[in-house]
Amino acid sequence: MYKRHLSEPSNDAKYDSYNKCRWYQQDIVQIVHNW
């Protein structure tokens, strides 16, 4: 799951979306691996 640190500033949208994409790819890899 995608988690964001509450202590981190939330004004960096590019880094935020990059983390979401990275976690999304990791989830797909896990699903394919488990499947």
C-alpha cells in the first residue's frame, strides 16, 4: 500500500505522484508473482 509520511511536506506533487507510480508498479509485480 502507498503510505505517505505525515511529517513530510506535502507541497512536492511530482515526488508524490512518482512514489504512487512506483508503489503501483510494485503492487502489480507482487500480484503477477503471486498469481
